[in-house]
Amino acid sequence: MQRTAPPLSPDTGKPRRTEPKQVRRRQLIEATIDSIAKYGIAGTTMSTVTDIAGLSIGLVNFHFQSKQNLLEETLKFLAREHHDHWRRAYEDAGLSARDKLLAIVDSHFHSKICTRRKLAVWYAFFGEAGRRTVYRALVDAIDDERFALSLGLCQQITDEGGYPGHPVTTIARTLEGLYDGLWLNILMYPETFDRDAARANVHAYLALAFPRHFELPQQETAGRLVQMERRR
């Protein structure tokens, strides 16, 4: 996703410093995402953020009192953006459990959510042992909400389709694992793995789990996936 550049002063051509508080905070969070994507968490400082944002150290200290606070607010921003996106997709979907589960799946690979710069932030928190506790404290409730909804939808689909002895909890947890794993593939192998391929993989899993409700990806999509895997 391309960031909207901060508004420029007609006199100096530099970002205005009198924007509303929420606009300034958003600019700094977007700059933090860029900094983490480029330098990692350890290499991200107040200076790298302000350099990217074109703002002063005083402003970042005013809005975020410390680097830790800035990092946490950035993660919360991404978690809330992701939550609001899949929740809206879920609520806007058709009435069937199938449609609602697909809406949750597809929202994970939307171009607004699934970008390499944003994925870099998620995995920066995953990758540092000291940050994982922070991550869980900030987003566990959101993850639990999505899992509970997905579990309920899997149970409805199982009941509707008469799938005997289906391990719905395992299926729902596997979906959560697929999201994380496929996001990592997109981040690590951008030349050979994209959002469409990732989405198709999840659709294929659902088709195997619930064959009377979901279809395997079309042949050309499946062929493209095989070619991409061979290039890796």
C-alpha cells in the first residue's frame, strides 16, 4: 500500500507542522512502519522515524513519549486496522457460514492489509523473544475474537454438510496457522509468492476440509502455484 504523503506547505514545500493531532500521529506511525521494514526494530529510532516523516524529534516525543510507546502504538494500529477490515468483511458477507468464513480468509490477503512493509512489522515482533510478550498483551483479544468466530463458522459448515467426526477446532486453528505461514512466505519470497497464491492455498485447504462447501482453485491457479513452488 502506498502511503499518502504529508501535506506540504506552499511556501517551503515541507510537511506542515500544524496538522490535527490524529493526522500527525498517523504520519509518525506510517513512518515507523517504513523504518521497521527497512531497519528492523533494533535499528529503528526516534531519529529514523522523524527523518522518514520529515518531522522533528520534539513532535515525536510529544505524541509518543518513548520508542517503546511508539512501537506499541504502531502494532496496535496494525492490529486494529486488520481487525476492522476482516470484521467489516465478515459483517458484509452473505448470510451463509461459508460466505462469512471466506470473507475472513480473503481479508487477510487484501492489498490494504497484506503488504510487505506491514508484514515486516508483524514479524519483527514475532522474531524478537522480548517483543512476543508485548505482542500477545496487545493483540491476543483480537486474535481470540477471530478464532472464536471462525470456529463457530466451521462448526456450522460441519453441521450443514454432515461431515462426520470433523475436528472443527483443529481446522480453525490450522486456518490461523496458514495465515501466519503464508504471510511469512509473501514477506520472504516476494518474487515467487503473492497474495493471490496465498489466498488460493487457503481456499484449497478449505476445499479439502469441506468439499461440499468449497471448490479447489481453478486449474490455471493451481498450475501457477506449482510453477511458483518450482522456482523457489
